[in-house]
Amino acid sequence: MEYYEISFGKIIILRNDLAEVIVNEGVEIDTVMVTEFHQCLLTHFANSFSLLITKVNSYSTKFDAMVQCGTLAQLEKMAVFAPSRKARLGADLALNVPRPVELDIQIFTDREEALAWL
């Protein structure tokens, strides 16, 4: 398993078509960070891939960054592992943001269920 530090967290390569992202505590994600995140993913995945977003830390995302997040053409699915009520509320909010592309995304309270879905 490989992992890469980015300015706001880490990306863990779980398989050749699956990555997990964990955002650091207290971060406010902006569009520059989303671009950095997307570039890192494109560097490590030549073909389509899926993402597991693990919301174990408390962080926020600016609206324009929410709109931009997940717009990569190579992204097939996104699962959000939201183990707490607060994490679930944040994930639900982000899920309902209008985006220029339709996302295949689901929220889970169990990490293994999220991985099985992916």
C-alpha cells in the first residue's frame, strides 16, 4: 500500500483502481487544494478509478471547492465513510451541491460496506 502526503491530508492507494483520502483535522479545503488533489490522483492512476473519502476528522470545504471536487472524467465512483452523525451531516450537505458532472456517490457509516460497494 502506497500513500502520499498532500498539503491538506493524505491519499492512500488501496488498489490499482482505488484510493482513500483522509483530510487533516481543521482544514478548510479550497479550489487550489482540490486541484492539487486531482493532480495527485491523475499522477497515480492511468485509467478510471474510485475513491473512498474517510471523514474521521472535522474539516470544511468552500462551496466552489465542493463544486469542483469529483469532476475528473476518470472518476467512476465515490464512497464516503462517515462514522459519526456530524460527519454524515457534512457528507449529506456536500452530496447535494450542484456539480457540472453527475457523481456516482454513496455515504456509509461502515468502512467495509463502503469498500464492498466500491
